[in-house]
Amino acid sequence: MKGIKKIKIVISGLFASGKTQFINTVSEIKPVTTEKKTRGEESKIKDHTTVAMDFGKIKIDDEHELYLFGTPGQARFDFMWEILGEGALGIIILVDSTDPASFHEARKIINFFQSRFPVPTVVGANKQDLPDAWSPEDVKIALDIEDDEGIPVVGVSAIDKESVKNVLLTLLDIIKKHLESK
Amino acid sequence: MALTGDLSTFNFVDIFQVIARDRKSGILMVEWKDMTVAYYVKDGELVFARPVDKVYRVYAERHFDSLLNKLRISKDKLYKTIEKFFLPRLNNREGIFSFTLGFIKYDSDVPVYIHIEELIMRASRTLTPEEIERKISDELLTFEPSADVEEKLGKAKLTPEEEKVLSLVDGEKTVGEIKRLAGIDDLTVGRALYGLLAAGFIRRKKREVKPKLSITLDLLTKIIEKIKVL
């Protein structure tokens, strides 16, 4: 019997940027998560966090499945970024638009992936539904992303299916352009 | 919409980078430990600073000229407010900021005492190694001079060390190489690169993305169609 081909997109971002929710919103299965209770400062933000990875799945056809892998956001788990980044079709980096402290960390993640896995990348400026959210345009400036860098910054609310789909479609559109230019 | 944050994690270099990039106008409020100060920004330039006892007072006056009339401050004295309420606080990270875009109406020209590029460079000279690491996170990063660097150079007085670092940025040398060639301590090089980047003197060198895509156009089209109907 022919095996199912797995296609991988990595969802990365700092602690509490909304990766697990992003995956949960579009996954056709209940996302598999590896969480633990947070401690110290982290516990003030949320009760549990991803420590290894979490993933969701979307069935494309009888032979293909699209996997959305979430990587842990904290820098101490950056070895997981490397493991999950290998072979990825593209990368979505989520930032918490209400927390500018997360912007610097997102830039580090972009640098990490761009230097090791130069694959199409999109930044999702998450939590746009909250009143203190920075606009995607301002997030882009704060992240030092130049217009010609080819990394769109898209506003998203990870609890809203249509906006999550929009981020995925933005990434897939970049990939399509790469394929068409070959 | 306001841009809010904490100076301990998003300092003046970062704030001014966002304000300067598309020449925003508005009011930057900073709640310091000892006072709250409203900083007035016109076309990306800091033009006036005013301590306030009640925040709502700031939003009670939408016209800059009439505000100055009420406060009995002439335009040629505005720089003194920046000298008094902003410059001594460049190194202070204990504050919460909120930048409200627009709101205040500037009905006439306002003199610019110190250009935002100069303020960014001055603020960058106070950065800690931990702060520098946020932007200059990798010795392999490469920067190149911005297209309008010559024009911008007239707006900030660089130190000899910053000029040296700027001269080494050529789109080829990495941060590690610049550190070795500059003959200056790493902290000063890091501060200079951070400031030059935020002020728009230099920019990240674009990386050519050549992905090895193991997927066909047909399959990708199928994925796109699937996502659309989720």
C-alpha cells in the first residue's frame, strides 16, 4: 500500500504568541500537543505551554496530508526549531501584536530560519482582535523587515478561521510564485 | 490606535524607529516613575515635551498653536522642554509608553531642535549588551548602506566610532568581521549598528531565498483549494 505523503509547514513564534490556537483553528484533527504547566513569570501569562511541539493535520487527498507543526516559542527550546524546520515547505512566524517585547524575539527567529532554512516565510501579527494590538505595518517596521525582503506581515486573529486561512494562503501564494518562476 | 509598551523591553531607539519610518505625527505619553510626560511628535520629529498631572488634559487640546498660547510658550523656546524633560531620560527604562497616532493638529511649522535620527543615535549609545542582542543577534548578519544614507547623514552627528562602523558596512562584511576590523570594543560596535539600523542609515542585506521545494504546482494548487474551503 502506498504511504501518505506528509507536507510540512512550521508555525513558530515566541511564548504565548498563539501558535497552538492558530493550529487548533484550522486542523481537521484535535491537535496533538505536548504541554506542561508553566512556572514563574510564564505562569502569569498562561497556565500551560508547548514544550516539544504540537501539530495539526489537514487532509489534502488520499495521498497527501498537510501537517502544521508548532515549535515551542521560548529560546531555550531553539534546538526544536532546527529539527522541525528541516524539510519544511514554508514557515509562519507569529508575534503577539499587543506585546512589543515579542517583536525582537520574532526577529531572532526570522534570522535563525533565514540563515538555516531559506524557505518562504510569512509573519502573522496575531491578536489583532485585541484593542492594544499594533498594526501589521508597525510590526513590520519594528521587526526591521524591508519591503523587498519578501516577508509579508499579515494581521491575524488566531481564533478566527478566515484570518488563519488568509495567513496560510499568503504563504502558499509565495510558494506558488517560486514554483512558477522555476 | 495607540502603540503601547514598556521601555524596559522596547526602548526609545525602537520607538523612534517606528515613529520615524513613515514620519508619523501624534503624542507619545510616557508614564515615568516620578511624572507623566507628553511628547509631541510632528512628521516623525520630536518637537515639544510637557509634563502633565492628568492624562486627559493632553487630549483636551487638539490644536498645537492654541496649546502653546495657553501655556505661554513661544516656538523658539520649545527646545528647552526637550532638553529638560526628554534628553536626561534617554537612559531611563522605567516607564510605560503609549503613542497615539494623529489627534493633535499642527496648524503651522514647528522648529525641529534635534532630528529624530540624532535622538536615535544618542539613545543607542545607552543600550546594554542584552538590548543590542535583540537586533544584532547573530555575528553572521550582513548590512548594507541605505539608498538615502547621504541625505540622512546631515540629520545626525555621528561619533568617530559610529562613522568607522558605518564605513565598514558594505553589504559584504558580516557583523563579526566588522567587529574585528573596527578596532573598537564590541559594545560600541553593537550600539552603533543598532542605532544606524534604527535610524535608517543602514538596512539588512536582502537574503536570496532559493527554496528547495519538493512539491509540484498541481499539488500546491490542490492544497490552496483545500485551505480555501476549510
